[in-house]
Amino acid sequence: MKRIISLTLVIVLVLACFAGCSQVYDDPSSDIKDISRDDAIAEMDAILSRVSVYEEEAPVDLDMVDYSNEADALADISVFPVTVRGNGEINLEIAADTELSSEAPDDWMNILAQRFNSEDHEYNGKKVTITVRQITGGEVVTYMRAGLYQPDLYVPSHGAWGKMLDASGIQTVTLCDRLLGNTAGILISDKVYDSFLEKYKEVSMKTVVDATINHDLTFAYTYPYASSTGLNMLTMILAAFDPANPLSETASEKLLEYQKTAPPTAHTTAIMRNNAKKGIVNAMAMEEQAYVLNKELADYIYVPVGIRHDHPVFSFSYVSKEKQEAARLFIDYCLTEEAQKLGYEKGFNRHDDYKGQDPGLDGLGYLAAQKLWKKNKTGGRPVIAVFVTDISGSMRGNKIASLQDALLRSAQFVDSENYLGLIAYSDDVHVMLPIGQFDSMQRAKFSGAVKQLSANGRTAIYDATMAAMKMLLDKQKEIPDAIPVMFVLSDGHQEGGVNLSRILPIVKAVKIPIYTIGFEMWEEDEAEMKKLSQVSGEAELTDAGDKDIVNVLRGLLNSRT
């Protein structure tokens, strides 16, 4: 049965890629014929000579709605799942980072909360229970700063997120400095580890950054607006550039230079790990607990770096004293010898001798570091992107309306120095908006083009993919240093036009990242879309789940543009 997935969220995910899967990567390109880039372009032109491509006139939308408020693109907090639900007279909702609140083996807090709830724990004669919500540390900060979420307790990977909330006027109350021990650090492939040590003598953030700049290493880290490890590594990179002032102009300029040679920031650890399997990176940032449990990374050497990830427990000034005192019952429960032993079995409580390396930033400093990263993440190069959207007959009704709404809302994440175009496809291919710099006029035309979308006909996905690739290649001739990227959305089976097998050698040779978003698709169709993304380079298929696409898109957009 097809999975029912919200189109509005699907589109938001597409744009998030523009801003920036746990399975092991299996190289899909091994059975695909290798051809030269010139031959690939000639074959693309041959395909397009038999495709009907219509150029539409995008009207300027004079009634364009301003969606500049980030809260407009935040999904309801319910998109982050409740993994344990309590029903006591005093019920405490804990916003717990994903390494504690996901599926096994990342389920330490879920297990303890379930056990706690099954027992009789009381405060002031009232039964105390725990509700656990699975959500990254950075997303909690985003939602709380937007006024859209108020948990009773917050357990992020490290305390920097709490400092950021305090700096934002949300007063935290520290109930526990360490609930469960962990570190974050650098993984280096054993294939390059010895040569790296021979030249740079030690593994530190400074030597890793130097090696990346010198092309001796390719180091990747995760999106620092959501990922605790990503934020940790970012601030250590800045501190490596200027130990006296990680936020100085010198540090900012060096970050800009560094990002010119570094791979794009990975939106998730899984994507980063798959890129390592592809050989795109040979060093990456990861929490120690994930490394310990991931046997696929046995050929990597781990070295802790940055602040410790000891999972402090925060409450807030708006939470009653009764709830704060009741929370200590659960904290004590988590600190028992049995609970900590379970934590060790789940990969935690290693490297207890590691004291941590503090970059010396307060909450405002961490917020400023994120802004420095956002400013410099593409190394000063513009991004050129084409969004390829399905308007086949299956999109009629609420689907096309949701698609249009999501495109309009998520366009706020495209910075004005970048370039954007829009293609729609059914039986034929329609260039709804040629690629242009996303200034005020292009935004107005984009809005007008989106409002003209209407659904009819069959699904010619790969004809449209080739048309978008030609648009990107032509624009690259005008802007040689630009970063090209494509986003393909589809809700159905390929029903017409060129087939996937014919375009895969072209995609492999040209190496333009193609992020595919599948919704309401059969498994075999998703497999095709996944192969298209994986062959293209660092991109991946997004398996759009129900309502979370808005947030995924926001994150991808911020991480890539």
C-alpha cells in the first residue's frame, strides 16, 4: 500500500536541501557504464531533441505574500514523535535528544521512562510519570525561540544549547550536569590515518582543518543548527582559526576559505556516513556512542574533540516548583548503577577521563557562531538550483494546492545571492521559470509561476531531469564557480519519456547532486529515485514521512545555501 505523505511537507523538504537513512551505502554506480562528460552532454542533448520542452511566461505576482517569519515554515511540534507517553497526576514531558529517544539501540531514555512509568513513583502523594519526545537539541532551541514549544524538561547532548536559550530570554534551571556521559570527536579512515599522523603529528581540530585546506584530508561535519556534534565541531573550527577570539574577523575569513575546500555540510549523520562509504570524505565528526555501536566504521580511528556531551537536564523558570522537584525522582532513577550500566551497553560512559575543550563561548557566542557558518558555508560561491515538480494527473485537487503553498512558504530560505529556476512535468516538460538570481523580481516571478501550476497527464520524470540538467549546465557557463543542485519531486511511477537506465550514465558523468523527494510512491519507484540521487554524487532520496517534510526542507535549505 502506498504511504500517505503530506505534499506541503514534501516541498518544504526540497527547499531545505537548498539552504543542506541509516542504511549502509551500497554503491549503485558499479554496474553503470562510465562515459566522458562530453559524451554525457551529447547524449543528454540527443534525448532532449525528442522531448517537448515548453517555456512558459512567468507572471510577476503583485500580491505575493511575505513569508519571512521562520515560524511560518515550522511544522507542528507533533511531527517530532512521542516515544513514551505518561499519564500521571504529575506528568513531565522531556524533550530528549535523538541518541536517547529513538529506536534501539538509541533508546536508553525510552527504556528507563517505560520502567519508571510502570512503577509507583509519587511526589506529594501524586503519581509521577514521564513523556518522552524525540527531537534534536537544535530543534528544541528553534521551536522554543519561536514560541511554539514549552517542554517541562530538556535533555540535549551538551549544555551549549541551554546557554543559547538563556541568551534568548528563556531562563533555564539546571537540574543535573550529567545524566549520561558521551563525547564527540573526529573519525579518520585508517587508510589515511598513519600518513596524516606522520605529517601533522597529532589529531586535533587545528591539524584536521589544516589538512583539509592542504587537500590531505576531506573532513565533514553535520548541520550546526540542529546537530549537537555539528555545533560542537563548528565552534572548535572557529577556535582553531583564532583561539583568542573564535568570533573574530580573522576566524570568519578563515572559515570562508576553509568552506571553499570542505565538502557540503551533511544534513544528517547517515548521509555523511554514506558519503564516507562513497569515498567523498575520509574524515568526519561523530558522537562516540554512535561510533561504538556502528560496526561499519571499524576502519575509522576515533579521537574526542570539543566540549563533552554529558546530557545535562534543564528545566525552565515557567515550570512549577512541584514539577521540578518531581523531576528529581526520574533523574535519580537515571543515575542508578543499573541505569548507567545500561547506558554503557548502549555505547555511553566511555572516555570518562576526557575533560573537554571549551571554546569559551557564552550563549550569544554560540548563536553568533551559527550565523558565521551560515554566512560562509558555501565558501562565497553562489548556488544555482532547479526545482523539478510533478504536475501529473495524480496531483489534482488538494495535492497541487498543497504543493503550491509549500513552495511559496519555503522560498523564504533561498538567499538573494543564489539562483533559482522551476520546471514542472507531466507528459511534457514546462520551464515555468528560467534560472535567475533570486532577487525581489525573481521571487515575484517564482510566486507567479507556482500559482500557475495545474495537474494533468502522465509522469515523465526523467525527461524533466534532463531538461533541468541542461538548464544548470548552461547557467554554469555563465557562473563557473557556482554550485549546481537539482531537486526532483514525484508522487508516482515513471509513465512516459526516457527511462532511468538511459540517463544514469549521464548523471554519473556530470555529477550534479540530485536530491529526490518521493511521496505516495511504491517501493520500486522509490528505489529508482534513490538510485538517481546516489549515482549523482553526495545527494540522497528523502523518504518523505507524513508531516515532517516542512522541517527537513528547512534544514536542507539552510545547510546547502
